[in-house]
Amino acid sequence: MRVTIISREYPPNVYGGAGVHVKFLTRELARTMGVEVRCQGEQQVDDGNLRVRGYRAWERMWEGDELRFNQTLGTFSISLSIIRDQIDSDVVHTHTWYAALAGFWCKVLYRVPLVSTVHSLEPLRPWKEEQLGASFRLSTWAEKLALENADRIIAVSHHSRDEILSLFDVKPERVVVIHNGIDLNLYRPVTAESTRRAYGIGDDYILFVGRVSRQKGIEHLIEAVPYIDPKVQLVCCTSAPDTAGFEQEIAARIARQPRIVWISSLLREDQYVELYSNARVFVCPSVYEPFGIINLESMACQTPVVASRTGGILETVVDHETGLLVEPGDPRAIAAAVNQLLGDRARAEAFGRNGRQRVEKHFSWSAIAEQTKALYEAVATEWREKARG
């Protein structure tokens, strides 16, 4: 069994949950099968069963002033370069709309079954038009084309599966749920302090990790700060702003809140582990979240969570057991939940222990890779049977 995985993100170019997913899934799959990754960037890896090749956008795509259009058109140019190289795998597996066209074209040109994982859905992220301009209509079209022609669609939560079935013309039996996972050896409680000291972070802080995107609800968390225990800092670890304008908006909001420590660059994984482990509370204020790997990361580090009651979060964070859930977009509710946990350390520590137990039981990457490989085998078998007539 051999799979070609197509993704925008692969280390070291990881910007969000999809990139984390692809990194750990490919590592686990490569233990038992051949894995080829085609991604955006300069990567070149040959390590046993794992082969990685990076592709760049055509230079012509970055000429001119309307770079919002060029971001989407540049992605399409990468897709053309990806499919130009021969595909000889049993299955092609794509992640996000950035890989959608490449996956569809692979199916057509090389007669290979297509599996698509949905990490988020373009129709449910209208703020992306602020980022992509009119070419948002192209990203939405590419996603629809790939999903409606995929042999299987992997939803990362049951909630996401329901959204897929409501938005696209796909048969229910073609849409399966395989959750995201967590590296339990990497994400675990630690006592290190070097990152906190380097950034001037005190002993009492709450933590946010995520992209500077309206999807992640960071503005609602910032608005909650005046209502949170004044002795506690908020540490915001951000990356990959949707637009320069939104990043400037967030910068202005943070500037008015002296208790916020803003780390606006990617950190090493061990640094995130340190920050998760020592936070009093982790906050995930997303307004749209098909899954939310960050909550698993926090729970694995034995830190209680306050998160929005939305999407796949409902399948990871157990209300009043591993954390507290609040309505999306409500700063006062965020603050009240955070203050509850800050004021009851025994309860917060119990939530942390429960969270670690939950991820150990349900979200290991090895189990998720086994489910994914079984799906590949089923799809490849169906494809061969169809070919025989």
C-alpha cells in the first residue's frame, strides 16, 4: 500500500491544525506503508517509507498589485506542478482546499482513488473573502469540485460531517469521521521555565494559541481581559494573520491591555509544551472550529480548558469534566468561566488530570493512522473491483 498525500503545509512550513495533522499522520503511516508527501515549499526528505517533495508557485503569479487574487492563483499553479510529476500510488489523499484541485486532477489523469480530509469548510468562513478577495469564489469552487468527486471524505468530527452533508452533494456513506490526534510523548506536562522567562511571563497566566483570524475569536478573548482576575496575564501566541489589516486591528487592541504578552511568531514545539504546561487555563474562543487540535495539546499537558461551545470542540472538551464551554463570541462568558477555574485550583487541577486521561484513551496518532490506513485499503479495493468491471 502506497499513498500520495497532498497538502499546503508540511514541516517546517506549519501554520495551523491541518499542518500539525499532516505532520503526525504521515509519520505514523510511514511506519507500515509507503508515504509520499507533495506540499508547498522547499522540502525534500527521503527517510525510509517517507518521501517529501516541495513545490513553489510560478513566479508569474506574484507579479502585479492584486496579490489577494495571486494567492489563490499561485496555489493553482502549485497544483499544476504537483500533478505534472507521475503519481503511482494506490490512493491520493488531500488536505484543505489548497490541495483540492491537485487531488481532483490526479484522480482524472492517473486513475487513482481520491480521499479528502476536511479541516474546515470555505462556505462557513465568509471572512476569508477579506483575505482572498474575489478569488474566495475560486477557493470555494475548488473545494466543492474535490469533495463532490472524492471517493471518501474524512471529517475530523461528527459535527463537521453533518456540515459536509448539508453543503455538498455527497452520499452519506462516503463521509467518515476520523478525529485528529495528539503526540502523547511530545505533549505532556513539563516544569521548564526558560520560555516564560525569556518573554517576561509570570507564574499566573492564561494562554491562547492560534492564527490571527476572525475564525479563532481572539478579539473576543482580548475584550474579556478587563473582566478577568487582574493578577493574571494573558499570553497570546499567534501566527499566520489572515490579513495585515486584521493583524493591525489585533495589535491595537492588545496595545490597550498591558496585561497581555503577545508572541507573534512561531515557537518550537517544546516551547509550546512549556507554555501549555504552566498555564492556569487554556482558552479557545473560536467562533468556528471543526475540531481544534490546540485543545488536545492543552489537555495532554494537563491544563484545563475554557472553549467555545461550537463544532468539533464538543467532541474533545467535556464540559465540567476537562474544562468549561461557553457560547462563542461572548467576552463576559469567557471571563466568568476563566475566573471560575482561577478561583478553584483543585477543580482546575482535576480538569487537567481528566483531560490527560481523555486524550490518552481517545486521541493517539497510532490509532488514527490505523483507521486511515484501513480506509485507504477499502477505497483501493473498491477501485480495483470497479476497474475489473
